[in-house]
Amino acid sequence: MAKEPRPVDDLTIWDDAKAMILKGRAEGIETVHERLAQQTPHCKFCELGTTCRNCTMGPCRISEKMPRGVCGADADVVVARNFGRFVAGGAAGHSDHGRDLIEVLEAIVEGETSDYRITDEAKLRAIAAEVGVATEAHGIMDIARDLLEVFFGDFGSRKKEVAFLSRVPQKRKDIWKKLGMTPRGVDREIAEMMHRTHMGCDNDAPNTLIHAARTALADGWAGSMIGTELSDVIFGTPTPKMSTANLGVIKQDQVNILVHGHNPVVSEMILAAARDPELVAKAKALGASGINVAGLCCTGNELLMRQGIPMAGNHLMTELAIITGAVEAVVVDYQCIMPSLVQISGCYHTKFIDTAQKARFTGGIHFDIHPHNALEQAKKIVEIAVNGFAERDASRVDIPCQPVDIMTGFSNEAVIKALGGSLDPLVQAIAGGDIRGAVAIVGCNNPKFKQDSMNVGLAKELIKRDILVIATGCVTTAAGKAGLLVPKGIEMAGPGLKKVCGALGIPPVLHYGSCVDNSRIMQLCAALANTLGVDISDLPVGASSPEWYSEKAAAIGLYAVASGIYTHLGHPPHILGSKTVTDLAVSGLEGLVGATFFIEPDPVKAAEMFDVRIKAKRKALGLSE
């Protein structure tokens, strides 16, 4: 018997989402919410992390009645294995993103592409100097070639540590060395994680989790950080600018192309093609007023930060954007793309186009985009979208709102420039108590939560307490729609944060980019710690992913904790079947790395826990609480 659909007020806090969920139901279109209902109740063994399918002697389920699998592994071993592989999957995703950027830079250096170029030469020189590449009296291509070797080496097996550990406080590096957590190479740590979790290898849960942390650190301080830094080098380092967000950015009178995924290598070319005069003229000849490119999820964040394109939505808005009936094409690269988008696109005139061999979608239109053919392929994709405008059924179009303003573009370089060239004013604001601390709210939507209720609720509670919030990923659109990404959002902040942000003309929540750009936040924390001569764990800072769902989020959370940052999750990973693993995650890591996870689904209670932590860190630094 089919379950009654949940009321839309229980599913999301947003009016535009509610309108499109109801429209989808009226048109017989199944979305993530219906599929979640079909899949519940979930398997309890899977939720606890106590199922093992790592060999064909099983699969095994661990419980009080069946305390060991066929091989003899207990709940601690099985849960640790599963979580380790989960983290490895997340680290692989974000780090492979970084590898793609290295390969684009290689194509530039080798003269294999004219579609991409080095846009920020000063940043290239700066990061090269940081990792030991000679820059004096060297041409930009020679520097880039040497930097390529360093970064390709960060994915290998011959180094003792990855290059960007040059940014990490010595106290933190000493902790990692003592624990055997120092990340040596991205691919090495991921491969070793898979080896350790093979049957008959690492059967000590804490030891497995130490390597899980090492794998996550290889992502945070190498794979992701390389992805962020080279994106800035190739496409430009973000600077503050205004844009707009919500489903209202989809235009009834224009050809609408939504870019979705995580990799700006593709979406930057789609934007360039959409500005081609011949394609714009063709769109106008078909009755459109122009071509509109808008973003979904993190590839949208990448273009938002650098190019100011509008954001149509985050993870749980991706299906609903198509249901407006006004989208000519959804162009995807990889990660966080629901396969359902192919089916929903087929219910309209929308073309679903995939662009990466590592992310093919059955039923989609495939284009292979590589550095040597990127703009040419992008123009063909945009032409498909333009032609699709003539196929749009105007009677099915419903754009449910007007867009809201947001401010974006807060890279570390932009922040330091706004502060007058150093971090000293920020340090002084923290020391004086106007900014009591900072919390990064990052990551996803999960249909198990009322969409964005935790993301927005926590941000509002923190800024009330004069705690600066930094947002990345899917939290971006949520914070923007809630009015937190514009300077007038300071009206929701406490008096100290209101004073500082008001003086600078910035919002109380700063948009720091896509989820791979959490590496910017790690770099900022390291820079603050180095300025103060302390460890990252001594800072009055925290991290949160309230509505997380993905392997990548687990890797991000673990590299934050392993770096010394107190980290909140709105719900636990699948580890509760092991007391050893759970206790290590929520308390034991404190004594090892100076930080831990905490789980709290209530935004007010989570904010209170951050407040207590920040008070303690401020007191330890000799600052007023």
C-alpha cells in the first residue's frame, strides 16, 4: 500500500521548494522525498554500520546474538572497516577533482589548449614559493611546470608528506607525526585504506581509524587544497561581488542552462559558450531575450564565486529546478548529481547532458570535454539548449518567486585585502570580543531533515552570539535565501559582529566557495594559528555539517577534527554499532588531536555547545569569554 505523501511544510523551509514539490506531485513526478518514503524503514544493521560485504564468506550481520562474522571480526572491526572505506570514497572524490585541475594546468603548460590559461600569475608564484619551487628569474610557464611535478607527486607514494603541510603549524605536524597521521600522498593513503580493510588485514578498530584520519588529511591538505588553489590560478581568485539566488533566477524569457556538479573546468566553458555572440543571436532569433546560465550545488558555487552567476539551488532543489518547466538543459560534470534528474528531465523538454567519462548517466546526452576541445564542445552543448527553447511548453512553466540578493567572493586573499593586507585586524576583533569566534557551516542537504532548517537555524543562532559564520557548498544557497549573505543581514547578528561587519560592509555569513573550498578555511585557520604562535586546536573556532549525507562530508569532517577543529554533525555516520568507534569519535579523539565530533540535531543546542567551546578556548588564550 502506497504511503501518504508527507506535507510539504515538513519537507522544506522554502516557499519555492514547496511550490515545486506540489507541482511535481500534481504532474505525477517522483522526487527524492517520495523515494525516501519508499526506502524507509531502513535496515538497522546498515544504519549501525554492522553489516560486512567485504568477502564472499558473508555477507555478515553483527549483533548481540551474532557477535562475530564468519572470519571472526566483531562489531568494532566491521564498523571501523566500513567507516574507513566511507572516508576513502569521500577523499577520492574531492582529490580526483584536484587531479583534474593539475591536468588542465599541464595542458596549458604543454600548449595543448588555448581554451584555458593562467589567469592569476601572482597566485601561481605565491603558492609555488610556499611549496619550495624556485620563482626568481623564472618565467611563468617554467614555474608552472615545476609546480606540476610537486602536485603530481602529492598523489604518489614516494613522499614523506604532502607539499601544503608547509602551511600547517609545527605543533600540529608534531601531533600527526606522533600518531602516524602525517599524510604522505593522496593515492597512497586511499589505496592503503582499501588494503587495511581487506579481510585479514587491520583488525584493530582504533588503528584503522587513525589511518582513516590520515586519508582524510591527504584530501584536506592536498587533493582539495590543490583543487582550490589551481582553480584560482586558472580561472581567477574570487573577489567580493553581488549576485542572486533561488528558483527565481530561472528566466521565463531566456534560454536557461543549469550547470551542476563540482568541476569548474566544464562549467567555465559552458558560461563562455553561452556568451558567444552567434549563439546569443540564435537564441534571440528563436524568441528568447538571451541565454541564462545558473548554478546548482558546487559547480554553481565555483562560478558564483568567480563570475557572479546566480544560484538556482542546492542539493534538494536540483530536481525542483527542472520542474519549473523552464530549463532547456542541465549540464553536469560529477558528484552529488541524482540519477533521477535524467528521468525528470524526460518529463519536460529539458536535455540532460553529462560531460565526464567518470560520471556517465544512462539516458543522458554525453559529451567528452577535455582541455583540447572544451570550448568547442561547450558551444555544441549550448546550441542544443538554444534549440530546446523552441520546444518549451509555456503552459507548464511556473517560476515560483523573485530572486534574492547575495554577496559572494570571499577568498582568503579578498578577506586579507579588505583587512588592510594582514590578519591583524581580525585577530584584534577576536581578542577584543567583537568577534568571539568563527564556525564554518558546510555541506549538504539530506531529505531526512526538513530542508535547510538546520543549516539556516544554526547560522542564525551563531551570529546572534557574535560568532562569525563561514559558508560553503549547499549551505550557500540556504544562507542566501535566508538573507544572511548580504550586509543588511547584520541586523540578525549580535552587537559585536554587527559592528565589525557593518564597518567592513560585509555580511555576518561569508560565502567561501564550493565544498572543495573548505581547504580555504583550513588555510585560514592555519594562518591565524601561525600568527598567534599556537596550534589550530587552540583557536576559538568550529565546523559543522548539519544536514550532511555524502562520503565527501565524512572525509571533510574527519580532516577538520584531525586538524584540531571541534566539529558538529546533525546526525551520526553509520558507526553506532560499535561503542569503541563511537566513543573514539565523540570523545577519544579529543585527547589525541585536540578536537572531537559532536552530534546534535537541534540547531539551538548545537549553537550552545559551540558557544561553550569557544568560551573555553578564549579563556585558555587569556581572552574575555
